[in-house]
Amino acid sequence: MSGHGASGLDWPALMQVGLRVLGLRPAEFWALTPAELRLMLGEGAQATSVLSRARLDELLAAYPDGEVATTGGENE
């Protein structure tokens, strides 16, 4: 028996890593989502990219700053 459930995850192996390597308590392990566990294990770190200047310029063009309306609030 490989330990892979219907989800395709090897829960016994993941529990060993979570409890032994990450030092999680069982309740902490089971409170994690699979995405959180992957992040803690360092998976998917390459998927996060840094905002490039070109992408920032695209966003600035798509969402330009406008005039801020003043309402006579307490900061005036």
C-alpha cells in the first residue's frame, strides 16, 4: 500500500515531513491546506515572479492615478 488516497497525495509521507522536518503538531498539520503545505515545503516558489518595470508600466497605463476628491474631512 503506497499511502496515496483518492487525492493522489502520499499522506503518510507528508505527515512525516510535516511532523518531523517542519516540527508541526498534528493539529497544526491537519489545519493546513495542501497549498499552504506545498508553500512550507518550498514547492511553487518559482511560480511567484517579481513585478518587472514593464509590467508596472502596463498596470500604470491601465489604472492611472486620478484626481483625489476632497470631502473636507478632518485632515484638511
